[in-house]
Amino acid sequence: MSSLRGDVTGQVSTTAVRVRPGWLAPVTVTLSVLGLLVSAYLTFEHFTANSTLACSIGGVVDCAKVTSSPWSTFMGVPVALLGLVFFAVTLWLCLPATWRRTDGWLDPARLAWLTVGLGMALYLVWAELFRIHAICLWCTVVHVLTFALWVAVLFGQILSGPADE
């Protein structure tokens, strides 16, 4: 079904209305909020020199080693802060009101944004495994949430269909 709307100039535009799976908005909002919370925690820890980091130290799982390594910044910006911005934008893109919008650019932009985030997560996993030789459990939570969001949005958009007349 298409809906006809008049814009400010009096012209009529046609936009396709898509029906989304009922689970899509609640799942993506929940994952985005969780990612935002963990990223906020990691950002706080970055700027307080890991003063209250709740994670083991030493061995394969060593959050302090990961979050204080040279790999904890990307082009001079703390990775945790980039994650915070990433999940804030993702939350906006996954709000129920945003899912209901009919702007044609939103679906590809949403998936592209999450693909960039997933690429960054994969880069950071590579850095943890092959450069830092330690794993941060908090970072792993962020990576898993990013992957889960990407999968949810991909399948949510695939399963979205045109509204019935």
C-alpha cells in the first residue's frame, strides 16, 4: 500500500508503508540500550584510567590490558567513546517511531550503520586475539550485542513486507 502525502510545496509524494515483525523494535531497542550502557561504563573506565574496572587482570581474560592498550583508541579517539556514539545513533535508528517512518533511506542507512559497527567489532576482536593477546569480557559483550543487532536488523528488514491494502 502507498500513502499519499502533500508536502509544503503542495506536491504529492508516494511512500511505501512496510509492516515490520512485532519483535523487531523491542529487540533492537533492548540490544541498543544494553550496548549503550556497557559502552558508557567502558567510556567512564577509559577516562578514569580503569580505576573501578570489574574484570579479571592477568591471563587470557584481562580487561585492563585491553582497555589500556594502544588499540583502545582509533585515530586518537577512545574506542569506548566511539562505541557510545555508535549505540546512541543505533538506539535512535531502532526506536519504534523510527521503524514506523517511511523514509526510503532509513532501511539501507540502518543496515549500513550496523555493518560499519560490525566491521569495527571484528577489527577489535582481531586486535584482542592477535595483537594484545588478551580478551576483555566487557568488550566481548559489546561485540556480541553489535552482531546480534546486525542479525536482528538484517532479518527484520528481510521479513518486513508491504502493508495490505
